[in-house]
Amino acid sequence: MQSDAKDKPRLLLVEDDPALAPALALALSRRGFTMAQATDGVTALHRAMTEKFSVIVLDLSLPETDGLEVLQKLREAGRSTPIVVLTARSSVGDRIAGLKAGADDYLIKPFDIDELEARIHAVLRRGQVAQEVLPSGLGGLRVDAQSRTCYGDGEPLELSQREIALLIAVLERPGHAVTRERLWAAVFADGREAQPDAIEVVAYRLRKKIAAYGVELVALRGVGYLLREKRD
């Protein structure tokens, strides 16, 4: 017996090739996904910003708005929906650009549908693990893992993406040390170059922004940081 549609992962397929798009949508539907489609970047961006999807399969070569721009705008807006990029662009530079912009995986055309399905399930599993290990918050702080938005006493906090990444990393183990190496991997996952003291700068800014909500970010010399509730 097939699972109910509401239990199936909802997938947004963004592909403008009139021959490939319907065939790919049909194949993924038969493999257990609830399908939605867009054939240009503007529509894709609108749907991804206003609807909830489990995963997005995104072609880079799109009319109106390029797929790379769609990817960048979604990540800048704090959308953390897993994204698998499909493209005929095979150069290393293009792959690096896609991953730096926030893609979770990258598949070059032509591809095998079995490999695409495997990669989709892999990014879905990674997202599920991240949500399972992330507590809802500490003190007056709450974090929405799906949107990567932080709230202080119920009000949204204006945090940079790097500050949010650091906060999520220390929230995984509240009251326990998180090493500087682990924090660096989380905060600078985009691969961009940064000064050696960049973690300290991000931590300093974050500490000031969350101080009013009953928590403190404590530096552990030679180790890293921990987040704990404030002590009287």
C-alpha cells in the first residue's frame, strides 16, 4: 500500500528543458516524491520563498533569473531547504561556485536517475539529523532549525548567517565545550577565506546580541566556547 501524500517528501523541481522536466518529474513522482515544478528562476524563487518543500532540485541555466542567483537569494534570506543542483556546467569553478552559494550537492548532466534519487535522500537525511540534534533553545533563546531564525523572548533577533551558524553549533551541546575547530567548520562552511581571529569576532558580536536572554557564551582558552544559562 502506498504512503499517504502528506507523508511523502515534497520536492520542487526547477528545470526549463521541455523534454527533461516532465520525464524527470514523472520519474521522481514514481519514486515517492510529491512534485511541484518551476521552469524559470523568478517562479522558482517565489515558490521556494512562499511554500514549504522538503528538498529542491535546481538547474543553474534558467531564463529570467539564473539558478545560481536563486540559490544565493534563498540562502541570504535564511532558507535552509536542502538544494541539489543540476547543471551541464562541468568545470571545477562552476561546482565550487554552486557549493559556496549554499548548494548541498551538485550533479552534472547527463546523470543517472538512481544517482539523483540517492543524492536527494542523502541531503534529506542530513537535514533530519540536524533537526534531531538541535534543541529548541536555552534560556530566553529559541531557534527555528528549518528557517535558521533565532528568537529572543519570542521576538526575532537580527543575527548574521555566521552568528546563527555559531549559535546553532553551541546549542547542539548546551553547557558543554565546543571546540574552536568544530566552530570554524560550521561558521565558515562556505570556504571563504577569513582571518585567524574571525571566530572570536563572530563570538564577540553574538555574545552581545544574546546577553539579555538569560544565556552567556563563555570562551574557554585554548579549547573553544560553550553556551549556558546565566549564573547569579
